[in-house]
Amino acid sequence: MSNYNIKHLEEYFKVYRKSVREPEVFWEEIAEEHFSWHKKWDKVLYWDFEKPEIKWYEGAKLNITENCIDRHLRMTGDKTAILFEPNNPDEGAQHISYRQLHERVNKFANVLKDNGVRKGDRVCIYLPMIPELAVSLLACARIGAIHSVVFAGFSSNALATRINDSDCKIVITSDGSYRGAKTIDLKGIVDVALEDCPGVHTVLVAERIHSDIKMKPGRDQWLQPLLDQASPECEPEIMDAEDPLFILYTSGSTGKPKGMVHTTAGYMVYTAYTFKNMFRYEEDDVYWCTADIGWITGHSYIVYGPLANGATTLMFEGVPSYPDYGRFWEIVEKHRVNQFYTAPTAIRALAKENLGYVEKYDLSSLKVIGSVGEPINEEAWHWYNDNVGKKKSPIVDTWWQTETGGIMISPIPYVTPTIPTYATLPFIGVQPALMDEKGEELKGNQVEGRLCIKYPWPSIARTIWGNHQRYKDTYFSAFAKKYFTGDGALRDATGYYRITGRVDDVIIVSGHNLGTAPIEDAINEHNAVAESAIVGFPHDIKGNALYGYVVLKEAGAARNPDNLRKEINQKITERIGPIAKLDKIQFATGLPKTRSGKIMRRILRKIAAKDFTNLGDTSTLLNPEIVQEIIDNAH
Ligand code: PRX
């Protein structure tokens, strides 16, 4: 019998040891006992971190939607699969049962087929958090198409880059989206994007805000009439274990976004198994993850992980501040939510508001509360623990990444004792290593270094779409035969891990990963700008905010600096999206550079954080005098 549901700390250690000693035996048992397969695998694991190449359950045949939907129909077909809570509470929630989900996914899958989508084709999904979003992912998976969801806060430019990179021929969007009291013209954003995407022949449009949009004849079609006519039966495409399931883009420190490719069987097994354990999900629980499905958290822990366990997963369209700051807690009370999973930035934003917003609601249904996306600071941890968890629901501080597919380091609730700011222990099968700068592994406890993983786990991304070399360079080259996460971490005296943050040029702002290079490129497009450098600085709600140092072509161009700042942020909004806007922009006559011309970001980071001490040896700079000028003008 496999240990699908870990209940005690001793059991965790026992199972963990087994997963390390005999990983193939372990993952074979989990896969065998908890999922349905058309054919079992020939080999559990093949791996080579040098090539790099990783295959799990090779030779197995399955369809993930049968595991997420069909197999629950007989026993729990009427159970709510997706509980949709709209932006406006007066609209009322929707309960979509497993049976209804089955029908909706099949119809959608047939619409995709009718529009020429075949196994292996890429489908771009640019939708708000409405049921069609979850349904469209599953519809792609039903017919073996590869979905590529683009978060609906990205600009047309960012959308076009992603559509073209994975060569999507079809885009699924809506007439618009609600965001609190505002509406956003999503279809308009798609229209602009598609001016640069000649490969797209079809746009399917879900109706959400009933706005007056332009439909391009021959290309754009309303989704609902097509669904109304579609058959509710669609035989699942039988997929190989290693067939791609989806592409999801994430920022790199340089260059264009990386299309991380996740494959079918390993991703399914790992997200389902982690979901069950990290949230201690039980039969009638209502589980809610507040992330957007546009990010990996939504893919793994709103859609695939929960549905593979036959769970009720809540999808929330709105924002935490609408109609007021009590919205999250109102939803918890209304739907008797048992597991609640959110990001530190949301916790910090809500902690700033009157406590009355939390106290007004009955949160006694909560059993587990989670955090994801960035390190959770001690103050936020305590606020969450005291006011939401009421000191009885454990906080699971889950560390993972788009690339890892599922949660890697986290307490298991009611099993692992928690400590604020610690992600605690590796999950079953996860073998972390901390490395020093020379590439040696730091053995033992009380060490701090760069976080790597030494052994494959089933949901590791297999490649970067169209660029395997970049996959190798980014993740498998810094340290021999190890996956490098890009994060720093420490291991304390008891073996607990604490993530200390990124060690590269990725900055996490409000839980969103942003690479500095694309933002700098956007700024440099402004006519007046010669060059720029972006760094992060501490921000009490966003975790980090962006500070831009901008050098102008002509010093006099900053005569109206506030205007220029607005224009620069406008450029960023157009190229990437509002999430990448700068909080502070400082104009400078130059940037500190090494003799080889590299910008010394370390110094700029310190200045942005108002830490003017220990700037290090600046004498080796090409232009040491610039440092004092920048300090004198810092905000
Ligand atoms: O730096 C880590 C941080 O978020 C990065 C991954 O971001 P993304 O791929 O967008 O996925 C976010 C959701 C899984 C990591 O490299 N991060 C994520 N969770 C935590 C975290 N940092 C500290 N503690 C966490 N719990």
C-alpha cells in the first residue's frame, strides 16, 4: 500500500526515506493505486541531468481529463467540481458538478476540434477567471492539444510574443473582464496583439461583460452558440505519459519569456499527490486557492491537483478589495471554505486594513491556510496565523516554481511543526541541496547557499518550448548534475529550509516574477532614454517594488521629470503590463559599471534600499564618481 495520505511526522520521515532510497518503487506505487491508465508504463523513470532529459512513466497511456473528471462520475457525479464566485457578489455563485463539467469540457473539446485543433497543436488562452477558463484547459487536454495560458493582465505585446513563440493558431478570449469596479477590454487587447500574429486563424470569444466589441469576420466567433450546438460526448485522446500537456511562460533574468513545457503523467501524479497532502483535503471539503489560473499555482492547485482528487475547487473572479476589504472572508464564510491558499502580498495588503473586515466573518470552517509565491515575512505570517487561522489552522508556506510544476518544500499540515518564515521540509521525493559559490555541496545543517535539487521529481518541466539549449543553460549548467532553482536558502540546525529569495536578476513583485531585462528594454524604447537599470527594493505590501535608474540621451530632457516618468511607465504597461510598472524612477547621468561594461546592480540595489553603507569596493569601477551622484539624488 502506498502512503497517499501522510498523517504523522514519523510516517513522513519513513515515507521520505523510502522515496529517496527507492524512488522508482515509491512513485510506481503511487501511480498504480491512485490513477487510471489505459496502459501501464514500461519504465518508471529515465533521467540524465547532463543532457538534460527526464522521462517519467515512459510507455504509459492515459488522458488526464479522465483522471480529473470521468472517473469521479459514477460515485460523485453530482458533487460540485468547480464553485464559481463572481466578481460581483450579487450575481450569485455557480456550482458546476462533475457531471456538468464533463459535459462542458466535452462540448468545448468538440468546438476546438471543429475549428481544426488537433493533438499536439498549441492553443492560446487569454481569459479572466470565469468557468470557461478552467473548462478550456481541460478541453485542450481532452483532445491532446497543448494549452498555453497567458495571464489576462499582460499587454497585447506580451501576449503576441507568447502566441508567436509557441506558434498558436487559435486564441480563446472573452469580450472583457471585471476587475472590482472596473472592466477591462480583453478582446481589444487581443485584437492589437493579433496584428503581429499572422499565424492565428481563429479567435473564440466568451461573452462576459456584454460590451460592444468588434468581431473580425472569418476569424472571430462567439463561443456560446458553438457550444450550444456541440455534442456532449467527446472520446478522450489517448496520450503518452510524456506528451506535453501545457506550456506556461515565466520570466527569465534575460531574454524573452521561457515557455516551460509540462508533460502529462508525471505532472498529474505529482500535483494530485501534493494537493492531497499539503491541504489535507477530505471528501466534503471546499478548497479555495485565490491565484489566477494564468499562473502555475492556478494550473496545479485550482485545476489539475484538486480535480484529480475529486475535490470541490473554488474559482474567484474578483479582487480582495471589492466591494470591500472583507471580500475574501465573506467568501470563506459563505461557502464554508476549509482550505484557503493565497499569496503573502494579499495577506500584507489585507493586514493594513481595519481588523473589523476579518472579525466580521465566521472563519471557523478553515482547517488549513497556505502561502505561496514569495517569502512570507514574519509580521505577515503572524497576522495570518492570528486573525485568519486563529492559531489553530496550520500555515503551509509552500515553496515551488513554475518549473517545478508542484509544491517542493512545505510543511504538511497537522504533521510538520511550523515556524514563521520557514518552508520547513522537502516534500516526499524531493532531494534539495545547498551549494556554495565554488559549486560544492554544503553538507550538514546550519548552512546557507544556492538551492538546487539533486534528483528528478515527476512534475519537473521537461524543456523550454523551442529552446532546449536554454533549458540546459538556465537550470542544469550552474551546478553539475543538479537542477538550479535560482533561489537562495538556508538549512537551520533542525534541517528546516528557509528560502531567502532570488539570487539572479528576477524580481518578485506582488508574487509576480519579473525579469529585469524585458523591463529595461521597454524603457530604452522611449526616445529620450539612453540606458536604464532596474532593481528591486523592499516594499511593505508588494514585498519588492521596482526602482529604475534611467540615463537620458540629453540631460535637459528631464525638464519635466514627472511627465517623463509617466511616459516611461506607459511604455512598460504597453510592452509588458501594469504589473511591471516602476514605483520609483531616478534620472542619472550614468550607471556604475565594471571595466568590462557590466552594470553593478549590487550597488544600485543598496542605494534603492537606502542602505548607503558597505557599498563595497567602488574603486574598480569604470566611473566611481557616479556612485556619489546617484546617492545624492536617491529618493
Ligand atoms: O523565488 C521563489 C518564489 O517564487 C519563485 C517562483 O515563482 P513562479 O515560477 O512564478 O511560481 C510561483 C508559484 C509557485 C521561486 O523561485 N517563491 C515561491 N514560493 C515561495 C517563494 N519564495 C519563498 N517562499 C515561498 N513559499
